[in-house]
Amino acid sequence: MRHSLAGRAESPMQARVLARLRDDGPLSKVQLADRLAVSRTTIAVEVARLGELGLAQDAGPAASRGGRRSTMVDLAADIRFLGVAIGATGLSVGVTDGRLGLLAVRERPCDIRQGPEAVLAIALEVAREVLAEAGVDKPLGAGIAVPGPVDFHRGVPVSPPIMPGWDGYPVRDALSRELGCPVVLDNDVNALAVGEQHAGVARSVNDFLFVKIGTGIGCGIVIDGELYRGVDGCAGDIGHIRVEDGGPQCACGNTGCLEAYAGGAALAREANALARSGRSTALADLLEQRGEALTAADVATAVSQGDPESLRLMRESGRRVGQVLASLVSFFNPGLIVIGGRVTGLGHALLAEIRAVTYRNSLPLATGSLPIVVSELGDEGGVIGAARLISDSVYAVDERL
């Protein structure tokens, strides 16, 4: 079993070297010096120290450019990170290498409402399984994402609407103690955003929004290549923007929130009402077949069967999301919007309505070259993003974990 004994970066330049190797792959010392705008002597000294710390290694001679051949530098081959993405109804756990390539990943259903002890016990069980599968005794660090607001610096959830019993629970410290390594905690949409930035469609975009539509709705904000959390860590909580006075009760306690109209839980609530009232025969049939409450996925099934009430419901959800996104586009002027989350797998009608309403209600200058695309990473995006978050901390300098 592999056991990582690597240390942490000791200087800002070392941190920059590690981040460059993570994002760009192996580079020669000459290339590192050029890209970081420092002398080759400086790079040689810092790379040598990173080797002593167990974070970097020589990777053979670089291609000849005439004269003395430079040495290729790569991240240490035994660096391993753990990424844990906890959702409302399930979790995914993966092990990555230093460049955040997934080596092993597993999923497990669970209900976030079971509380932190039960859910984290499941997460640790799956983590140990996936670490064993990847041949790792202990990772260099672990990133954890949860579906609610997080105080990033303290490593605790803060009044998360769909996570009863989690408020103030020391998730970061509890998992760090169990795993024996540094841990960072963030909300799920931030992890998805940085996962998309590292391995998805946002790789070449510096300013973008990642909108997650799942049980709840959230938005990850990346500005000039950096994740923006806000002063208290709750930037991007768009699910609780009020879209109508009054309206249905939201999990946060307010009424008329976007999430209460357009999230997966809202779609499920409306679907069950349509089924029980008989207004949708397709949903009524599905409810009878299932013998239990309908989910948002059942709405998509009914849409595929041509049910007009389900199609109306899906389009109404897309219209609400599009209205909020149009305001965000006018305010933020992003270069890209990525849509992810379980609800995005529910078919074309929802996404088509989101795009149409966003483009129609935004200034032409802001949307003239604005792609609105679907994430291709799926559940793996949160795992990769969580691993990216811990790599940022391990590769950085003087950050509290």
C-alpha cells in the first residue's frame, strides 16, 4: 500500500511551481522559468527543495533546444488526494493523483437529512474502500463538499436549509482526525465550479458561472480564474433569490424563492400534486406504478410520454431559472455559463427554456458571445473539484487547514 509522506510548499514560488505542474503537466526547468518569469537558478533551487519535500521529481531530460538539455519536472508520482462530494440524496468519493486525474471513484446513496454522524460515517466507509482500491494508506489531503452554505475558514456548515442537524458541525476537523490528513470543506457548487475549471468545459475561461440545479439551486462564481466565495462564504446562493412575492414555502423559511419554484424538490412536489389531483394522467399512472412519492426524474419520464402538464411544469421551472440568470448576466457579464446537477439530465425542454429566457431578457452586448452549456463531468465534477480545493491548500503556503 502506498503511503504519501510529502510535505507542503514552503514558499510562494514553490506553490506556483506546483500549481503550474498540476494544471499544465510535466515541464522543463526552462519552461517553468519562462512561464513564471523568474531565473533558471531560482527554479533549480525551488525544484530541488520540492523534491526533498516529496512533492516534485525529475522526469528525465527535456527535448533538445540546442546546448545543454534541461531537465523535465513533474509532480511526485505518489501524491494522492481524496475528493468527497456529498449531495442531498447520495455521495461520490474518488482518489486522484497530484494532477487530479481520477484513479478510483465510488458512489453511494444516502440522505443528507440523516445528520452529520450517519452521513459522514458512510462517507468514511466509502473513502476507505476507494483508498484501498487505489492502493493508498493515507492521502496527502482530502476535499469535502456539502450541499449547503459553509464557513470555509472554520470548516463548518452554516444554517444549511436542507441539512438539518449540520449547523456548526465540525465536518473538516472530524474528517481530518479520522483520515489523518489535512481537510478542506466547501459547498458543493463551489467544488463543481472548480472541477469544471480544471477538467471540464470551462478550462479556457477565466470568468464564468456554474449553476447547479439539483434538489436545491446554487451558483459557483469564478472571477479572473479564482473562485469567489464572498465575505462570509455564501456568494452564489441564487436559489434563495426571491422571484415572486408570496409563493410556496422554501426550505430556508422564506417564500417565493427560486429554489421553491424550480429545484428538484419543487418539481417533485408539483408532480405529486398533479398526479393526485388527476390533472396529469401520465404522472398519476407513474405514481400508481411506483407506490411511493414521485421524483423530478418522473417529470422527465412523463414529458417523454408527451404529457402536457409535465412539459408545462418543466418549462415553468426553466423560465424561473432563466429570469434569475438574465439578471446575473447583466450584473456579472460572464464569458460562459455552465449548467450542472441532477435536474439537468431531465431532458431538452428545461435547458431550452433556460437558454431562451436568459438570452431574451439579457442585454444583447452581454449575451452576444455567451455560451450556455451543460457540464459533461456529471458526478465526477464534484469529486475532482473537491480534490482541486485540497490541492490548492496543500500546494499553497501558510493557509490554515
